[in-house]
Amino acid sequence: MREQAVSINDATCLEDKLKALQAIDQELPAVVIVMNVVENYVAYMSPRGLRELNTSLEALQAMGAAYFEHYFNPQDVEDYLPKVVALLEAPATANLGVTFFQQVRIGPEKDWVWHLGATRVFMRDERGAPTHVISCAIPIDPLHHVTSKVNRLLQENTFLRRHQHVFAALTKREKEILRLMALGMSAAEIAAEVHISEKTAVTHRRNIKAKIGAQSGYDLTSFAQAFDLI
């Protein structure tokens, strides 16, 4: 069995909890997954989830940590993984849970499907350290308004991560002038606003466009909005 890493008492307790879970999982409106966070593999998945992924529990267990790369969008993982890590590091008395959106797909040719997930600690060892977490995942109707909003937020987060170093390289004055450029001000108007010569304003505009790779006014506005300059 894969549970050799835990004590006999812990393994027995886990088996009892999984049996209780199996007794009701068909009635739950969600896919239920129990992860071994010590060895990083799927210890249990409800039949509904196995059907949707067209796989078996044995196949998932054999994948180990590759399970995440195979089925989940890595961009989402970057957002919710810190929350899960904080959950695992929190004291048992905190009794915390985390919720998140994640995209799942059952094959490389399939589309991503948004799910709402919720995770909490399922089992701890004799020292109180988490050994397993339990998650519930509920698919979101692709026509639901939340889906389009989450997609937009994900795109914005992706843009921020990709361009954070560019934004950080801008000086305070350049950020100020970028804001004014995004508002549609001309070089003359910017010069009057920040009390510099028009020639200096033109130079700033040229340098800023080069730094952020802006080809149009739309690019300027999108960049400024992403970093809350306007």
C-alpha cells in the first residue's frame, strides 16, 4: 500500500475516514479528492471524478506529483498554491480552509473547464502535522457570468506577472508620465502638467514606449490600467 509512510494507527484511521467518505460521496454535488501531502499523490478520488477524467485511482496514484501538471492549468496553481501552503503550515487549532478557482482538462485536446475548489486538512499525524488534505471541486457552467469574469482576472494576473519587472524598472517620473500618456495627454500638455520642457516630455514619451513595448495608445492604456495608474 502507498500508506506505508504513516504509522499503523494513522493508516487505520485514514481507512476508516475514507470508508465514511465513500458512503456519502455519491450524494455530494462535487468531486472529492484526498491528497497525501507527504508523498504528493492522490490517495482517493470519488467515482464521479474518475469518470470525468476517464481514469482509475491506481493510474492517478502512479502519476504522483505529475497529476497536477497533467490536469491543471499551471497559471492557476501559481495563484492558489501559496494559500494551500499557508493552510498546511497553520496550527491545527486554526481549523482553516481555502477556496480558489482552477481550470481542469481531461486531455491535451480538450478545453479547460473552470472549477470552484475548496480544501482543508483531512488528516494529521501523531505530532499534528498534516498528512492528507481533502478538496471538493465543482464545475462552473461555461455560460455562467462568473466564468468570463474569472477568465478576465486570470488574463490580468498573467499580464502582471509577465510585466512586473518592466513596471519595476520605470522611474517614479516615468510612471507619472505614463499615467498622463494613458489619459491621452499630448507632450505639450504633459510638459505643462509636470513642469518640464516639451522636449523633455517628448523624450520621456519615447523612452517609456520603448521600455514597455507599446505600439499604440491602446497598449499604453492597457499597461497603465494593469498597474492601477489610471
